[in-house]
Amino acid sequence: MGSTNKLLLKYNNHTVIEEVLVQLSNSKIDDILIVTGFENVRIEGLLAGCLTDRMNFVYNSNYRLGRAESIKCAVRQIEGKADAVLFVVADKPTVRSTLINKAIDCYRRVRPAILYVETPSGRGHPIIFSKVLFNDLLLLEGDSFGNELVEKYKNDLVKLKDERPQIDIDNEADYRILLRDTAGKKMP
């Protein structure tokens, strides 16, 4: 998006990042870590008034090295405290709390190494990694989001089907699609 911070774009009467936080807040997630990097002071300032006792910021000083660094920051915070970690990206505001809850419920029933949502366009969010993969997650590099782990653990993963597309805001056209597709729709 060039110089525009896509997380601060207007969406659903607030910003994209606030919408993602609303959906996470309305879910069954025990604790929410908000990993910040680029423009962290601006993001944290915006979200400070929304924080609850189950939310914390974690600053990723190595964010320029790719999203794997954010994954590592989160895993380091929860090692020894959690049975699994659930990731959502902050530029997909159409991932609803109902889908997050469905993923959590499915994970708790089946207990796979990996659970992810499969959308019409491929792998989506949320994605859940069991604690048995925490060491593997700490070895990720660059913009990896665990593709090699999905392949490595393909016999111990669950694909949760969801027919709704997840709009990933990577450019101006994606943002226009997001606004067009949600105009006039009441989001669940």
C-alpha cells in the first residue's frame, strides 16, 4: 500500500485493525497478543482504549525481516503457558468471531498439530498450531507463515472449510473490493 498503513484504513465504522480486534474480542480466545512492528506507537495508541485484561501488546523490533518474526514474538510470549497458538493477520478484517470460535471448537475436539481454514481461494485464517510445533515456529524465517510445517505435518492437520472469501488487503484494489463487498451488509 505504499506509504499508507493498511491497518489504519477505515472499515465498518472504525479501522481495519480495530475490526480485527473486535472479532478477536468477541471470540473464545483466552488471551490476545497484538504483535506490532511498523508504526507500533501509532497502532498501540489507537488500540490503547480498546484493551481488556486479556490483551497485551508485543513489539516486534525485527518486523522488517518478515512475518515469521511476529510469529516468533508471539510464541516466545506463550511458551510454557498455552496448549496452542491461533494466528490471524491484521489485514483480513472479514475473519469473523464465529469462524474463530468454530476453529477453536474443532481444534479442542480433534487436537491436531495444525488446523487452518480453507476458503475458496485456498488457505485462510485463523490457523492454529499445537504447542508441539512451537519449536518449529521459532525456526521460521522471512515471510513464512508455516507453509513448510503444513507440508511436514500434513498427516496431522485439519482443514476447516469456509465458503466465504477472506479479503486480504495488500493494495488499493483489495481495499476497494473489501468496501464494495461489505457495503450495505450487516457483518455477523
